[in-house]
Amino acid sequence: MADPRARLRQAGLRVTAPRQAVLGVLGEHPHSTAEAVASNVRARLGSVSTQAVYDVLAACVDAGLVRRIEPAGSAARYETRTGDNHHHVVCRSCGATADVDCVVGEPPCLVPSDAGGFVIDEAEVVFWGTCPTCAGAGAGTRDSRRAVRGAVAVLHESHHHPERRT
């Protein structure tokens, strides 16, 4: 990743230690959650509030320096790979996330059969499966995938319907 200071200046953002640290952490640990970013930033800088990290992430997303992805049933994840139309593959067992280049190579790489009048400029695809580590440990079995899907469905429902939480 290019120098965080230069990237911040190019985007018209003030160069601050928390912003530099967030970009540095995401450059080293793409697809991190905000909590993981905050933990790593605190390890670098000492006392930094989680809210400050969320604020930096939001500013960097708005400036196009960071991309926010939110796979179903998962906390939002952040990465510094922006400006291309890449997709992601997510392990159903451990949540490991990796980049997958666009199938065609230019946005949008997928075109719907009926766009309903919309002008499509981007397609976002999440592939789901089992990572090599989990598959080697037997976590990719049909029963374990069914259990994870069930847990994701419960999490998704409780997130969107707070009155249904148990």
C-alpha cells in the first residue's frame, strides 16, 4: 500500500496519527472488523477509543480510501483495496475472507437479466465456502455448514428484528 500520509493528503483528509494507523492496519490486515482495527490501532498508538476508529473508518470510506463490505451475518469488514470491481470469498466456518478478482475484469462484471431500468455500474458478489484450514480440520462437512447457516440466519433475524431477540 502507498504511504498512508500521501493517500490521506491526496484524498483531502488531514493527516493524523489515528488515520495513519488505521490505514496501516488495514494494509497489513485486509478484511478486518472495526473491533480488530481498533485493537491493532491501540497496540500501535496506545489509548484510542473505538468510536474514534469508527469515525476514521467512516471518513476513509467516504473519501474512497477504504472499502466497507458486509457479508451476510457478519460484522462489517474493511479493506484498502478500492477502485476496482473485485469480489470476496468467505469461509462459512471461521469467517476468513479473501479477495476474488472480477470474473470479466471490468465493472460491472455481471449483468442482471432485467435491471428494471437501473443503469448498473457495479456488481458485488460474495462467494461462500470452506477455507483450506477449516476443510482440513473437517469443518467443511455438510452438518457444520448447516449449523453455521442456522446461526447466521438467527443472527441476521435478530439484527433486523430486535423485538425477536431471545
